[in-house]
Amino acid sequence: MNAIIEVNNVSKTYGETKAVSELNLSIPSGVLCGFLGPNGAGKSTTIRMMMSIIHPDSGYIQVLGTSALDAKDNIGYLPEERGVYRKMRVGTFIQYIANLKGIRGSQLKRDIDNWLDRVELPGVKKKKCEELSKGMQQKVQFIASIIHNPELIILDEPFSGLDPLNTQTIGSIIHELHQEGKTIIFSTHVLQQAEEICDRIVMIDKGHKVIDDDIAHVHEAHNPNLIQVVPLDLNIDFTSLPEVERQSLTKEEDAYHLKLTADADPVKLIQSIAGSTPIKGIEIVKPTLTEIFINKVAETEGQDAAKATREQLAHA
Amino acid sequence: MRKVLTVAWREFRDTAMTKAFIFGAIIMPVISIGLFVMIIPLLDSEDEPLTGIIAIQAPDDVADEIEDLLQNAAHPLQEQLNQLPDIVTNDPIAKNMLPQATETDLVYKRIPMDVEFDEKTLAEEGYVAFVSVPETLLTPMSETNTLEITVPTNLSVDHTDFLTRNTETAVVNARLKRQGHQPDAMRELLKRPNAIAMRIQEDGNVESDNELARRILPIAFMMLLWTAAFTSGNYLLTTTIEEKSNKVIEVLLSAISPMQLLGGKIIGQAGVSAVILGMYGSAAIIGLLTFALFDIVTISQLVLFIVYFIMGYFMIATMMVAVGSAVSELSDAQSLMGPMMLLLMIPFFLWPIITDHPHGTVAIVSSYIPPLTPFIMIIRTTSANDPLMLWEILLSIGVGYLAVLAMVWMTARIFRIGILMQGKPPNLWQLLLWVKRG
């Protein structure tokens, strides 16, 4: 797959703060990529540099094979800080942004109506933006970012401030756009959201890239080689099995985590346990992105940094 | 270019095609003029005739003069009023604005000099005034030169003034007659002739000096230029700050470059400025045509006005947009606007000096100091009797437009950095650093 975005050795500093440090990225075309990290990790700065809104101190960025300045008409962008012209009517606002992206004509008016219906905002076209709630304004801005049918869509925290119902609406549209072949990058500090819909993730922390891979590979690479089993009788010892290296009770103390040996086949072992032992349930343990991220931070920056990151993510 | 024009059209539409603009720039002036026109007849109706009894205690010749003057008094400015052109005196509105003579319907009661008049009973007895002129006032070289007129509480200021003025004249008339002179003849002799300055024109013709044009035209042109440029510059400031505070700026910058945004905004507000100029300029032209004074403006002055207007607009617009992009709230702009306003007020302070001495050192030096150039030059070109040298005009245009280019360049650098900045606004020194960095 061709890279739709190439970030080459990019750094950006604000005063004493290094927001992005020697970042290298290559986002393939057609992916739904989660751009992840805690607050202040450098996500928005990187995205703004990708959009040529701000410029890197060093390094260079190519978007759609050129500078983002030359490719703006083919990029849809929803910034982190939402903004609309308060006195402007909703339809006029979307039309104005579309005009700036080079889209005009009667089809545009039909598209605006269709999109307003699609995000469940029928009948607001003639209303002034200031008459809408924050969530509604956010949906209007989302439409403004994709109304010109761009090839690449960059969404900075698209779900922040939305209620669960609207999160689902926007989430399903993002999924549909991805199905249509659009490349979508969205940043979030809620790692669970990315885990649910992304097929690729980029994680950054303190301006450094931590992970950049397909989500399947990420899970594979960070496979803890664990099986969780819930036996009917907790007084059972699985360490007699040759594939089990050790056995430990889970936090809830109603199940065991079985750490497997490096050459063990978890599927075969599950079949073997299920056939020989009375159990309520058994499954392969997949690490969450949050755990992977914290482990990565711990590897690179130590346990204290990992602890701080864990707390930050817990409060996000 | 299409994107720049899209921004420009939005900027124009959302400024000039709004209720606030139409109300503030069109309806309000029309309402003001309408109210003015309506108030004039009301003012006229306030001038009631002076009626009642006047008690006069004065030597007979003075009392005769007082009665005669109060019955036949003209307005004190009648001579000047008689010199006004017919177009003014025949105009129903203008005519109403001119001062009118006071109408009287008075009964005169002479009080002998040796009778004590009780002034406290004035109102009860129905008198409108008690005029007391002592004999000593008519004696030449008299030590005292004061007389008293007692009036009731409710007599209007105009009527009181009318009585005092005519009584004073009556005393002077009586003095002159006692000396064997005719007052009207003396007044005619003392009337100053009207000297008209004739000036030799460039083409050799001799024409009369138009003092009115020489005084009024420079300030009128400069005010027009300043108002049109500053009003739209102010809109530019507020719309830029609004885009920053609404956080819509990042959406815009995802579609266009900062330079396209800056260009569109300045072009859009130039349209607003042109509309303001057109409105007030048209009103001024109608005024000149009404009073048959259009010939005091020359074509070359109008052409130069357009040239300096464009220059002045770009200078003010770039300064305003630089300030607007550097701050996040309108209140934050005040500290940066202060020095700028002071600079832009300088032409007002210099106007009287430059009108009197359009070729003086102050005029020449300030002509080449941007952003004063367009304002000073428009004063000079409209106030100088002998036209400015062509090289002076060309040099000022060259200096002015070079300054515009430099200001656009500096503003672009400030705009690029400032437009995404939030928080504490920069000071002037930091703005200069942005210019260096941008």
C-alpha cells in the first residue's frame, strides 16, 4: 500500500517544551488509523503540522504525495477546538467551507441536506449556529469537514463532548467512510474507542512515537501468552499440564490466569482443558491498548512514568 | 484566487449586508437628518412674538429711540444675512435655519424720571420689562456706561437679549443725535468694505479666492478618507478577533493558507470601505450641488483622493488585522490600539497648520512619514492655492505604496504566527519579534 502521509524526522518546540521530537511515521492509504496518546502527547501538534497549519522546526511532511498546502482540497479536517461562525446559518456555514474546498453548485445544496439528515439534524439548515447545542454544532462541523468528499479525513478527538448516541452516529459514519475506501486518521486519548474501530494505530507519548502498526500485529506482538480459565472448583492445579508455566488467581479471585510456555499452542490447550476439566469458561487473554501503551511507557521511560500515564489515562 | 474572493465575499456580506451595518451606516444618518429637518419648524414655532407693556424711564429722546427700534428692529446679523445667495434664502429648509427678526406687539408706558418705580410689582402689573436709562448715560465721557433692564422671571432669553440690544442701540442713537449726527449715516460711514482677494491662476486667469473651499475642503476630504478607511479597518479588527475567539480559524486554515485568508479579509473589507466612501461621498456631492459649490472640487483632486484613499485603507487595514490576529479578545486589543490611534490622530492635530502652510516644513516632512502620508497629502492637495509640484505627489505615492507593501509583508508575518495563538496578548516589542520570526 502507498503511504498517504509521510512524516520524516519531524520536531516541533514551543518555548522550552518539545511538543514533537524526531517523529517518523508512514500511514498507508485506505486505513482507519487511530492516533493515540494521553493529553499533551503531541497528537494535535502533529496533526496541525500534517495539515500545514503550523510548520515543523525540522524535518518534513508529505500528504497525498505533496505538501498539505497543495492537497487541502482533498483533505477533510475536524480540529480539536470546535469553531463555527455563531451568527451564520448552518447551511451557509457548511456551504462556505465547501466553497473554500472548491465545491460549488446545486449538488452541494443537496449534499448538505443529505448529510444533515444523516447526522440526525434535519431542519436546522436555516438556523443560526449559535442556536444549536454544542453537540449539534460539533456534528455540523463534522459535516463541514467531509462535505467535499475528501480522500483523506483527519479527525482530532471527534468524539469528545458527544453523548453516547451521537458518538455512535458519528462512529458509524466514520466506519462507512472507511468502507468506501477513505483513509481516516483520528486522534483520541480514549484508547478503548480506537481499539473498537481502528485497523491501525499510532501511539505517541511526550512527542515520541511508541507504537506504529496494524492493530492485529500490535496485539500479536504484545501477546501475554495467557489463558483465563474459570473452573467450577477453584482447588484445581493446572501447572501439572506441560504447556502451563505458572498459574495465578485473577484480581476478582474467581478465575486463574495460566501463563503458557513459549512453544505452547493456546487453542489446543483450551480444547484439552475444556474436554477434561469441569469449567464455567475459558478464553485467550488479549491485552487492551491501554495496557500495551502503559507497558511501552514502562519499557522506555520506567515504572514511574508508566504509573503517571496510567493515572492520566484513568482520568481521561 | 477564487478562494481569496470567496473569503472576501463572506467578509463583505457578513459586514455590509447585515442589519447592524444598514442601520448604523445608512438608516441612522437618514434618521438624524430627518429629525434635524423636523426640529427646525419646531424651533421656529418657539419664537413667540414679544407682547405686553414696557415701562420706560428715560430721557424723551432715548425713549423715542427705544420705541422706534423695538417696533422696527431687524436682526443684528441682517447685513450678513442679506449677503447670502438666493439658493439659501429661497430654500425652505435653509430659510428656516436662518435667524429671524423678533416680532413685537408692545404697549409703552413712560415713567417720569422723578418717579420711584416699584420693580417688584412688574409681573403683577403685566409689564414685560422696566427700562431705566439715567441722563448721565448720555453725557459724553460719562464715568458710568451701564443701564438696567428689569424683566420678569419668565421672560425668554431671546426676548431679554432683544430688549437689551435695542436699548443699547437707542442710547447710542440718542447720543449721536444730541451731537448733531445722523445715526444711520454714521453707521454707513463706519461700515467696513468687503475686500476680495483675487489670485492669478496657473493658466494666467485671475479668479477670486474661495476661502470657504480652502478651509473646509481639506478637512472634509481627510475626514471622508479617515472615516471610510478606519470604519472598515475596525470591522477587520473585530472579525479577525471573532474568528479567533470562535475557534473557527483552524477550520478555515484547513481549507486555505493564512495568506489567502488575510488577502480575502482585506479585499472584503475594502469593499465595505468603498460602500461607506460611496455613501458619504455621494451625500457630500449632493450637498455641493445643492449649494452650487461643486466647482470648488477639481477632477485631479478627486483622482488623487482615490489614490490616497486606497493607500490609506491598506495602511489602516494592515495595522488593524495585525492587532486582531495577535489578540484573542477585543479588550486585549486596547493596549496595542492606543499607540496606533495616537499615530492616526496626528493628521487632525496638524490639519490647521498644514491648511495655512501647505508648503511649510511640517507639511513637507509629514507627507513622507507613513502612515500619515495619505492624510497629510490629501490636506495639502486641497488646501494649497498653488498646486503641489508633480514630483512631490509622485514621491508621496511612491513612498506611500512602498510602505503599504512593507506593512502587508509585516502583517502577513504577524498574522501567520498570531492567528493560532491564544492566551496573553503580545506587546509591541513581541510583535516586532514575530515580524522577525514569521
